[in-house]
Amino acid sequence: ISGYSELIESGMAAGDDAKRFAGEIHKSSQRLLSLINDIIRISELDAISTEEIFETVNLYETARSTVQMLEISAQKHSIIIDVTGSDVNITADKQMLEELIYNLCDNAIRYNNPGGKVKVSVYTRQNNGVTENVLEVADNGIGIPKEHQDRIFERFYRVDKSRSKSTGGTGLGLAIVKHIVELHDARIYLESEVDKGTQIRIEF
């Protein structure tokens, strides 16, 4: 941002060059804003006390409304995104839940291939007599190599830095997801294979 604006200010860039540099400044400033917003959000989650803001939330309806917000992004990337399941009520912070689903689906769209699919599933199952409410986000995208899978929930960790940069990723989306999962006493599981896709499952 500083370099390009200096060239324009000094008169060294004019006409088409100035227009191109202005475009780069705009793109870089958008990435910077995304990064600042994510850092602020992570700081807020670090300091939050959740008990007072928890309420009964319909996980399926929240998933459906959140996915609707991403439909334009999915179309832009030629991705089909779909939600299946039935009404499942959990005790949660609705805004955090929306953020969690948004980040998972956004990643599944960004790190996919044109013509790819993202499937969001909400269901209830029994596990040793305990009822588990499950949210799954699965894609058939580029996948995550085994050696990176233990680290992708770390802050600023990115598997492919050049791909993250081109898709506008900040390296904080999954760290925010992990934080929200922990605040809800839930568990998160990852299954992924390179060139086959990724499935992230959260059990409440």
C-alpha cells in the first residue's frame, strides 16, 4: 500500500499504471481490513464470558440462514452448497454459531475447485447412551496434507501461503472456529485427503 501510493504521489505512475496501482492498493487494504477484523474478533473471544448470552438455538435453521449469506460467493467460485438435516436445538450463542458455520463454509468454498460441492449436515445421534448434536461441513476440494492437519487450527497457520493470499485468507478463520467450539464445550474433528476433500465435524 505504502509503495504503490508513493509511486502515484511522486508522479512516477500515471494513466493505466496509476489505475493498476490504485487497484492493488484497494485489494491490499481489503486484506488488511479482514486481518484487523479477525484479530479484533479473536481478542474479543479471548476475553468473553459466555454463560449469560447462551440461549436455545436451532442449529439447522442457523446453518440454513448462514449458508444463504454465502450463496453469491459460492456462485462466484462455481461451487454448489447444500444444507441437509432436521431441527436440532442446542444451548449456544447464536452469533458465535453463525460465525463458526460461516467460517467453515467460507473455507470450504475458497479451498475448492470450480464445479466443486460443499455439503452442510445437521443431525442428532446416540453415542453410548449420550445424545450428540452434530454439525458437519464437507467439501470435495483440494484437501489438507497429513503433516499440516494437526496445526490448521493455530492462529495465522496457513497450509499454502500463496493460495491463502490469492483467496484473501487471514490464517485466523479456523482459530476462531476452534475458540468458539471450546467456549461451547463441544468437540471438533477433522478428516481430510489431498485432492479428495475435507470434512470437519463438530459435536455439541
